[in-house]
Amino acid sequence: MDTQDHELDKITSLVTDVCESKFAKLYFNFIDNEKCEITEFVMSQNNFVEVFDLSDNRHFIGQSIIVNGEDIRHFAGIPLTLFNGDIIGVLYVMDTKPKKLSAHQKSLLELIANDIIAKIEKAQKQDGLKVIAKQHEDLNNELNEFISIASHDLKSPVNAIKNLIQWIEEDTKDGMTEDHPKHYKMIKNSVARLNRLLTGLGNYTQISREEIITENISLKILVDDCCATLSVSDKFVFEVDDCLIELPRPHLQILLSQLISNAVKHHDKGEGHIKVRCISNVNNYELSVIDDGPGIPAELHVKIFKPFQTLKSKDEIESSGLGLAIVKKIMKLYSGEAFIESTVNFGATFTVVWPKNKTRKNERQILDKTVSSKDV
């Protein structure tokens, strides 16, 4: 017998002794599955209830309640009601003969019930604190990792600018040299990279908790809007499922913009065919962006969703490395998933599994400010 069952036995044994009754029952609706007539009757009451003789009570006329092969004639009990008003169970005693509990026995039964409720409230509070502590720890770990990576990435263009300025200063001692135009171009590139990183950092950290309302959205129209905002070249052909989906528009538009931008930006040709698919399941939507680009090696499938990760040097491609990290973070806020399926030379499929009905008031997540995909 485990510890929980032992504790329940101790309580019921105490109650039978105190009330001088033959049987006692401690029922919890989150543990026990089946209710008997007495359990349901006590749970329907707001306070202590007692039936002196079931055979004379209008609620139990014609009913025979058997416990361990014996007919029950008397019971007295009290619903276990938490501070917030939730009834989580009942505590009651039963006997095979008509009787009436004394005022002292009634008080003790109520006292034991209140003690049970107090212990459950305390346990729930402790469990809640543990959850909060774990969330706080996870947030701190994520923040520390984010700051560490951001610091490293920001130092690179800053140091490049510093070195270039020093080289120019050294060169200009003897007048202008043929390397100056090249140095100026490198400075401009480093400044642009630094600006992309700072913009990406701002967009990533602006994710916060707010209320947002779902709406019916045409996937085809939304993809057209994303392509227009991103100024996608006409050389890329889009094939989009013509369907309606009910999701928060701001997050969905940001997410699709990141995935479309990623497919276009990392394509190995100046043209391509991109498919946007949607499967509506009972509990979620599966949204996929499928490209015919160069594909991504399997060993990088996890890495690319981390902040500041790019497949090419940040000097080769205009990217902060935060696009897919934003996709991952949005899905995390909605308890969803984001993953990739890809083989080198055979394109890539990015899929998000977005749970339905995950936008309850005061638990909804939005970006405080619309993310500009061009800057990410």
C-alpha cells in the first residue's frame, strides 16, 4: 500500500472512531471515478448534511445502499470545498442503523474535513510555486544563453569597425591609398550587419503576453500580403492552399513571413517554386512551407532554430539569424511545435503544428510590435 492510501485509511479510521459509525468514506473527484448515491447527495449540499434514516428520507425512498454486504440506514457528511469554491470531494460516515450524531461528533467531523482541505490547499500552493520556480529557472537559462550569443555576435561587427578605422588612420599618415574604398565598403557592411542584429534583437525580445483575438483568415490572401511586404521576386512561384483558418492574425503573419523569407533568401537559384500547405486536424493546424532550394543537412536541423544561427556567413547574406528563432518562440507561446524535414539538394519543408483554441484571455501571446521580416 502506498503512502497516499495509508493516509486515507488513517483518516477514515479516525472518523469512524470519532463518530462511532461502522463505515467512513473519503472521496476525491480527482482520484475516484465512481460516485455512489450518498457521495452525489453530499456533494450537492453547501454544508454539513445528515440523514438519520434512509428508509424515511424522500431522496432515498426505494433505494437500497449496500456497503460490504450490509444495508446502510444512516449517513452524515460534509463536502470538501476549496477556498475558491471548487468542491473536490466529500467526507462522510455511514451506519447500518438509524442514528443521529451528537453536536460534538458533528463538530469533529467538520474539523477533520477543514483540516483535509487546508492540507490540499497547501499542497496545491506548493505545487504552484514549484511550477513558477521551474518557469523562472527556464526563463533565466534562456535569457543567459541569449545574452551570451548576442554579446558574441555584436562584438564581431563592432571589432571589425574598430580595426578598419585603425587601419585607415594608419594608412592616411602617408596619404590616401588604393585600399581605402575597400575599407569604407567593409565599414558600411559591418554597420549594416550591426543594424540587422540590433533590429532582430528588438523584434525577438518584444514577444510578450497580451490578449489577442482569433479571426477567420484566408491563407492564400495572407501569403500574398506577406510576399508583397517582403517584395518577393516574381521569379518565385507560389502554390498556396485556398482555405480559411482561425488563428491570431499578427502572429500568423509574422510566422509565415519568416518562413517565406527564409525559403527565398536561402534559395540557391534566383527563382523557385514554393508551396504553402495547411491541414486542419481536430486539435491543431499543420502549416508547411515547402521549397525546392538546396536543402539543409540533417545535423543542422536543430541548430537553425536557435538564435543567431545562419547557414552562411552573416557577411554573405543579409540576415540576423533570428527568423527561425522567432518562429520557434511563437510556437512555444502557443504550446505548438516547429520542425524541418529536409535532404540536401532536395529542398526543405518547414512545418508548424499550431494548437487550436490556445488563445484564452490573459494567456494569449502577441508581438508588441509587428516584426519587419526584411530586417530579420
